[in-house]
Amino acid sequence: MAGVELSTPRLLLRPVGTDDLGAFECLGTDPAIRRHLGSRVPAHRLDASRRAVVGRPGVFA
């Protein structure tokens, strides 16, 4: 499923690229978001998960 885009007239889902990493970092560190998802992601885990998400099948931006 790599490289597949899914879309509707209002939404485009595409594989995560390196340009999306800033948004993923915000999700892992934003206190308002993390209140709902659990504690803040530690820096050493954040870096590893950023690298793992690019191009990962089933993960879209």
C-alpha cells in the first residue's frame, strides 16, 4: 500500500513524508493533546518514532 493516496472531495490522505515530521512532533509534545493521549513522549522515543513513521504502511498525513 506504499505510495497510495486516499481521497474524498474534502480530504486527501497520503503516506507520511519528511515534511510532515514537524506536525508529528507537535502531537507528541503538545500538553493539550497529550492530556488526552497520555503523558508527554520522551525526547529519545520521539526521535525514534519520527524516523519510523516516514513511509510506514497504514500511516497517513
